[in-house]
Amino acid sequence: MTSAGDQSRIEVLDVIRGLAVFGILLMNMRFYSTPLQAIQWQVELWPGFWDRLTTLLLRVAVEGKFLSLFALLFGYSMVILWERTVERGGRFWTLWLRRMASLLILGLIHGLLIWYGDILFHYALLGVFLLLFHRRQPRTLLVWAVLFFVLIPFLLVFPLVVPPDVSEELVQEFDAGPAPEELEQAIAAETAVYQSRDIGAIQRQRERDWILSISNGLAYYPTLFGLFLVGASFAKLRVLHHAAEHHELLARLAAVTGILGFGSILAGFALIHWHFTPGSWQALVVESLQVLVGAPLVALCYFALLARVFQTPRGERILRPLAAVGRLSLTNYIGQSVICTLIFYGYGLGLFGKVGPFAASWLAVAIFAFQILWSRWWLEQYRIGPLEWLWRIPTYLSVPPLKRAEQAAEK
């Protein structure tokens, strides 16, 4: 999310954040429009060529990558806020705890009342532990990040190397899964609820899906926290503060992480296709490694590549419109949930279960184009986004000016 103040903003940080908002929307369209049971058990609901191609491209280039990119930026912004708080003579610990508490409340409201797939709740919980690292040196932060990155992949790979009898039991238990008839009924029931106009039934289903998504997200916590630490390390190294001075570093980082990240993801697809049965325990492990290892590496590639391209005149001209969305990232992120649930849920247009990945992706492009135009219009008249403004009140225990005229009057 955005850090404090219009002063001394790092524009490339807003640009990267803006693209992350778009990537998250692309990824979330499947969750807005498709039963969670179908996603969890990889039930193919859209076998058409364009839908299958879109799903493949999203898995390679989008899935998990922009959530990872957002996590990098969260850590980066934490260091910026800490430095500016110290410059003003403030107490960072209390300010940051208030900031995380209010973010947690926003996440609960978002997840329980708007859309179950909220990430703010997770950021707020893990963000508290960042206080243990905000004074650490960049090298120390990177060492800890590597430890967090290694932990979960090791635990996921471990079942493949345990004694054969134990491994076989795990495989059989997982492969059994729900009976096809039960799964089909569960998917149909969830679809019917979200297509209905019964707000109470939708709310109960949303609460069940929120609990399931929270439990599923726990496995990603070490990787997420590791990305926070990488972002914090980059901030202390001033990678985006003085991006022009780090163009060679950024180019090398983009090349190495791109090769390793996309290579591991494509290798995983090949491994599943040639050696494992899709949906098996082994295939789940490989897919999890694609998300927990491949996705962060690709996120680092995107981070470095965008920072590098933004230093060129043409790149700056093309990417600059993203900055407005990035400055209003919290408002735009929750705004996407409001728009999409109104499109897909029964109290809106009721298109849940009726839109495949291909059409949903183009719908995401249209929504994001609207958000670019809206964000630019908003910032012409207001200093910050409406939810960003609301978030600052408990953070700073004061009501900041919202309109630009109010800011000018204060001066």
C-alpha cells in the first residue's frame, strides 16, 4: 500500500505499484467469477481453446507474481515511512502498530463483507513482525529473506523423499479427494448461491470461503514475509530512490531472476505433463513450488525490469499513467472487489459462473482502463485516495487535508 505523503514521492514506486494492481485484478478475476471448490480441485469448467490458452498464460506470467510484487513494495514502503517518521521526530513503533491495526480492520471488512479473497488481513498480521527488522542492515535482511524462502519449499518437497510407505499413504489420501459427484454438487451449490439475490445466503457463503482462503493462505506466509524483507533491503540500498544509478544492477537482476523464475515455472509444467498425473500429490507439490519459488523470482524480474525501463524516455512516457493508480492502490484494490462482485454476484448482474477466463481477462482490462482515468481525475482535485485518507486518520491520530485547496490553505 502507499506510504505517507505527497512530498518526495518516488514515482517509479507508484508505477510499479500501479502495474501490480492490474496484475492482481487479472489473477483475481477467476476467483470473482468461479466457485472456489472448482479452483481448489482444478476442475476444468472452460475447455475452449481461448479459455485454456488464457489460463496457461495467466499461470505462467500472472499467478502469484503480482501478489509477490505487491509484497516487495510493502516492505519498501515500510522503510520509507520509518525514515520519514524518524526525520519528523515521531515514534515509529506506535505509528506502525496503529497503521497495521487499521489495515487489519479494513481487511476484515473487505474479506467478510465484500469479497473473501482479501490480502490486507495477511499483510497486517505479518506487517507487525516487520518491526523486528526495520533497523537491520540490507545484507541481514536478505539473509533472513533467503531463510524464509527456503523453509516452505523444503517442507513441501519433504513428502517426496520420505520412506516409500509414508509417501504412498500421503499420495493415496490426497488423490482420493472428494467424490466426483460430491464435488460437482458442491460447485453447483456455490454457483447457485452467488448467482442468487439472497444476500443472506451470499454472506454466509462468503464467510465460509473467507475461512477457507485464510487457511489456504497460511502456507504462503513465510514467502510473503521474505518478500517484505527483500523490499525493505532494496529500500535501504536506495534501489528505486536512485534507479538511474542502479541501471546495470537492475538489468542483471531482471535477466537472472527472469531466467530462473520462468525457467522453474516452465520446467514445472513439463514435469507435471511428462511424469506426474495432474491433480496428484506430486503435481500439487510442483505447482506449489512454482508459486512459492518461481513466482517471487518473476516478481523480482518485473520489479527490476519496470524500474529499468522507466529510466528511458519512451518507457517513462508509456508507464507514467500507471503512477496514478499506484498512488491510489488501496482504493483501487478494494474498488476492484466492489466492481467485480457487482458484476458477478446475484445482487448485481449475476454473471457468476458464466464468464470464462478469456472474457474475464478482457473485462479486467476494461476495469483497469477505467481506474486509470478515474485515478488521474481524482488526483487532479484531491491529494490522496479516499481510503488512503481514511487509513491515515488512525495512523497519525489526525485528520489530514483531502482536497488540494485544503492543503494550499494550510500552507
